[in-house]
Amino acid sequence: MAGQASTRPPTSRRSSGHLRSRDIPWPNRARVLIAWGLGILLSVAILVIRLPFGGQVALQVGDVAMTDVIAPRQATYASEILTQQRRELAANTVSDVYDPPQTRVVRQQLALANRILDSIAAARSDSSSSLSARVSQIEETFSIGIAPKTIERILTMSQEEWDRVASEIQVVLERAMREEIRENNLADEWRKVAARVRLDLSDEDAAIVVRIVQDLLVPNSFFNAEKTEQRRQQARDSVEPVTAAVERNEIILRAGDIATALDIEALEALGLRQNRWSWRNASLAAVFVLLLGVVLLYYLWRQEPQLWLDQMKLLVLLLLLLFFLLALRLVLPAGSVLSYLFPYAALAMILGVLLNIRIALVSAALFALVAGWLSGGSLEMAVYVFSGSAVGALKLRRGERLASFAWAAGYVVGTNLLVLCAFRLGDSGLSVRAVAELAFAAVANGLLAMTLALVGVYLLGSLPGMTTALHLLELSRPTHPLLRMNGPP
């Protein structure tokens, strides 16, 4: 009837099979948060604590190797140390750059020479003072370093002789100052002055010219630090990166050897060097794990509230994540073919069958971020892990048939090969052997992922509350004991 309030009870989302996040009972919330906190602590411990069976060594420059360190694989890498040495060698071959001779300095010294000559001419024409007084006056006024006997010779020579000497001083000084005179070749220029003096002068007069000119010679070309560094930097930049190679089973360090910078670089290229524990590394790992943990917890809260009521499934999710994180910690720092061989996709494939495809994809994305973080920010490794995991989980879905696992393995193999082509196709440093090893690892990766996923689904699917299509298929067999007719008692 119009205007009459409806008496139909409101629809309950709980009764319709949908569970809202706020409807999760508090005991379940507490259990999940406790398990989440425990998982965060264990994850940080896995990432931070040294693993003695990880094949790595904790060495710094100057440390003594306790055991032989052998290269597990062939590796070719760009050596920063050798490249820097080659660049510094190229920079050291660049000569210092000096500015062209400055005419200002030339004019300055010529003007000074004229003042000295004028003063000497004035002293020569001063008949009121004694010779010794005039000699002392010249010595005090100009510190040209001429011996008193030489000054007496200048004051007592004839005007004609003095005119020739004074003119020669100006000519020789101007000729010498036009050359490029630096601080490091000033002594050489002093020795060249005598060769520039006219040969028709007497030895005494030529000595006067040489002594005065030498005292007036100063550097006119100065070191240009900015241009020198610019040319040296150009020489550094012109050096191509130096490639170093380590062969498989090559001994990098013998027991008792002192580790050098080149040894440490080779260990890092092979992924054999383990960083020393520090509070900084621990805090970085804790922040990183906490960030990913919060993302996963918030996703489960908003999108998977039903999972909060199923303790067995939550336990399986936690154990799988910790198990694969530990395995990732062991294989990724090695930086070898093993990094591409490990079946990362098995995690997403198992979760997709046991839980659902959404959780599988979210876990694969977070797992790929961890892989990229552990490999030093490698985008290639992150893409390699996520792409294979996502494709494998999407193709397998609920794993209703055994053939589905085989098809998923094929898709994982194809995806792995495509990722390797995308990141390694233009790498000229890869040898044919290295390419073959990577391709083999990509193929084996898919086969191992299928095997591990099949075993994991079969084993974990037998847990209480974990029903899978494979177990239902097994139950449907006519020969299964549960379907046999019980005989008469």
C-alpha cells in the first residue's frame, strides 16, 4: 500500500555470503596481526643475518682471506677500478695548459727597464756626487743585483759605449719577453740571453746587458688551472670502460691473501661478497620489509576479509612467503645463472591454486620488488621474477588438470626468454657460452616451477581445509577407497 512503510528486513551482507572488513571478529584480527608481526621480524632477519651457507664471504679491502675463494661461473664485467686507473693515466698525459704570453707583462717590464736606464743616465750625469755615492744610490734604488764593480763600469764608460749598452738592453729584453716564459722555464730563458746579445760588444759590456736583462726577465705566461682540468676531463671521458673477465673455477683469493680493491670488485661482480652487518643496513631492510608488509596487510584487509577467518590458509600464505624469501636470499646475491634458474613462479602458481589468483598476483608483485631490492635495484631481475610468476599463475589458475601445469610451464619459459631478450639482446659483453647458460636457465626455470608447484599443491592441498582440484580429481577415481562399496560385515 502506498505510504505504508515496508516491513521487509534489511538485507544482511553476512547472510549473503559476503564479509565486510569491519565484520571480522576481534580475536581473528589479533591472531592475524600477531602472525603478521612475526612474519615481519622473520623477514627482516632473513634479509639481514649472514647466512653461512649462502656461498658469500664478508671481506673488505685489506682483510685476509680465510679460505680460497673460487669463481662459480664465468663473468665479464665493467671494472670501475681499472677504468678509473686508465682514465687517470690518460689525464696525466695531458700537459699543463698555459695562457699565451701577456703583452701587459711585456710592456710593464719594458717600462721598468726604461726607468732604470733613465735613473742610470741621471746618475752618470750627476757630477756633484762622488762615484761611491752614486753607486750606493743605484744599489738602493734598484735591486737589480749588479755587483758594485759593474755599476762603476756603467758610470765610468763613455757616453757612446753607454748608449750602445742601453739600446742593446732594450732590444734584448723586448726580444726575450716576446717568448713564452713560464715559471718552470725561467732559468732556461736566462741562459738564452747571452746568445741574443750583439757580438760586436765587448765582453764587459755584453755581461752588463746580460745581467740587467736577466734581472728584468719575469714569467709572462701563467698556468691555467681551469683549461688544464677541462682538457684532462676530456681525456678521461674519451676512455672507454675497461672490461674485466673472471673464468669459471678461477681462484680469486687464496687463503692468506690480502684482499685488494680489484679482488673486492670481482667478488661483487660474481655476487660473492657479503656486506658486513650494520645498524644502517638492518634499519633499511626493516623499513623496506615493513613497507611491503603494510601493503600486503592492507590488501588482505580490504579485498580478502574472508581469509582472516581461515587460519590454515593464512598460515600457508605466511610459510610460503617466508620459504621463498629465504630461497631468494640464498640465490639472488650469487648473481650467477642460479639467479635465473630458481623457480620464482612456483610461489604465485601455488598461491593461485590454494588461495586465489588475486593473492597470487599481489604476492608475485611484492616478491619481485624484494628480488629487485636484493639484486641492487636490478630492474631486469624484478621484471624477470614478476613476469614469469604472473603469466604462470594466470595460465594455471585453479590447476584443474595436470596438463594445466605443463602449459603454465611453457608460458613461464616463453616469458623468461622474452625478458632476457629485452634486457640482454644488446649486451655485446656476453659470450656465446653465457647466452647459452642464460637460455638454459630460463627453460629450466619453467620446468622447475611446474615441478615445485605440482609438489607444493599436492602436499599443501592435503592440509585440513585446503581443497584443490587435483584432490577432487583423485577422489573421483572409481578405484579410490572412499568410493568402493563396503562389503558385508
